Amino acid sequence: MPAKVFLMAGGGTGGHVIPALAVARELRSRGHEAFFVGTERGLEAKLVPAEQFELRTIRIGGLNRVSWRQKLVTLVRLPLATLGCFKFRVSAVFSMGGYVAGPPVIAAIIRRTPLVIMEPNAMPGFTNRFIGRFVSRALVSFPETASHFPAGRTEVTGLPVREEFFQVPVKPRGGTLSLLITGGSQGSRTLNQAARQSWPLFRRSNFPVRIVHQTGSAGFESLRDEFAASGLEGQVVPFITDMPAAFGEADLIVCRSGAGAVSELAAAGKPSILVPFPFAADDHQTRNAEAMERAGAARLARDAEMNGEKLFAEVRELAHGPEALLRMAAAARQFARPGAARRAATILEEVAK
């Protein structure tokens, strides 16, 4: 088809930017042009230029879970930022949601430009809920999310995930349980504290476990030294560069339940204990974890309840039933959606016609 121009909306966090970049790369490989709209302070300011895409900046802030002063500033800036987006002449708009997406999405609705959104969470974010009835297509990760959008306009595509996660082989269970704990690249204070408290419990019980723990940079050194003194097998590191390889070595994973994390668990087919971040917008991490738990792919543990005893008890219970881990792994793979970026690009081409 003739080359088209697509606007990629969504920024602030890696969860918004990285999937949009995957779709933009696919569009570019098909001969189209894609550019991003974002802010100078979001992660898009670093990631988008590094991928050789143009970033056009706007001044906008959030409306959800912010102070009244921030809401007022945003409401004042919103009309100007939206008006600025009217100058963009594009064939279609692709939105990952988030406050950065607000102005270009509103401009697209007013101009009747085709709008495709990707909603990777079980509970749609504020922006996507607000504009849901105007979308041309909504690409979701969980079937239950479709109820928030017009009938006949949704498709379960999943979230773009690195191909390496889909290539993680099924791991036979050995005599020692391989446990991976990660709170993401920045780490999680809750998971770090729970892990530290669990070490003496694992040690005293002679539980056969090997622990790999990504802590984030904060507090890494003290955790590393305490773990070395615990006598347990494994390692504590601030950051894991090759996460697909770490997934491949793990029998069980303990992590948060953001859209990216649950998509990677599904792609790799890994059982998990999910500890939702309690302050996530619209509590979407809890909704994600609940969807995974309902399917039998994960255990949900509340942040407020997660401590060393809880972590030890959950891991020991799952480890003593190896067939339970196999069932959870199979259930997780049912959520896997390879080719999400390719499918999103195809849908964008279709609506752009």
C-alpha cells in the first residue's frame, strides 16, 4: 500500500513507550513514516530519538492520582496542547494511553482521524476509558477488557514482547527450586524486605532453593552482603541484563504485575507469585494479577501482606506440588500472543485506508 504517516501517542514510562516503539519499527519496515508525541521529561525523550524516530513535544501533565494544583495546571494546558496537535497531518493515530496521549487523541477524535489504541491492562487506564467509544479498534491483552469498548471493535493481540521470551524452553524441574525475584529495573522495597526476611526461613528449613534476586540499585550492597552471609545458593544483583535467560533458568518467579511483566510471564510460560504495586493508576496491577490468578497462571499476594513468612509459605506450598507449577505454566502460556506488533501495524494500515 502507499506509504502513510502515523502518530504514536503515549509516553512517560517504559510501559507506554517501548510497545509503541515496537509497532513503530514494524511500520517503518513496511515503508511508512511514524513519529511520536510526548514530553521532554518522559522516558520517550531518551528512547524515541535513540531509535531514530522523531519526537514532537507538548506540555501536559496528569489528571489521575495527582494534586488539585497539578490537575488545574493540566486542565489549563490541555486545550493548548490539543490545539497544537491539530497541525499534525496523519493517516491514523496509535495510542498506548497515559496522560501524554490525551491531546493527540482528542485532536484525532475531533478531526475524525482513525484511532487505534492498545490497552494491555485488564482495567483500562483513565485516558482509554474516557475515549473508548470513539476508537476505530482497541487491541487488548485480556478478553474481559473488551467490555470497556464498543462491541466488534476489540481484538486480543497482547502486548509486544521481545521474541526471546517466546523462545524460553520448558524447564524440567530439578531437585533444587530455582526462584527468581524481581521488582523491575528500579527494584521493589516490599519484595526486597520480604526476600531478606525469608532467607533465614529457607535456611533453617533446609529447603532446596536457589535464589536470583534483582534488587534495583537502592539498598543493593547491604542486601548482597546479607545474602552472602545467609549461606543460601544464588545471587543478588542490582540489574539483570538478560531477563529472558533469567526466566529460562527459573522454576517460579516473584514479581510485580504490570502489563509488561505479565506479558513476559505469558510469553515464557512461567508460573508466578504476583505482588501488585498498590499505588498503580486505577489499581490496574491488581486487576492484572486477578486475571492471571483466575486462569490458574499465578498466585496473588497483596503488597500489605507480603513479608518473609508469606513469601516462604507461598514458595514452599507451590514447590511441594510440582504438578501445580506445570499447570500454572501451561495456564500462563494461554495468555501468550506472539506477533502483537505485526498485528497492530496491520490494523493501523487497514484503518488508514
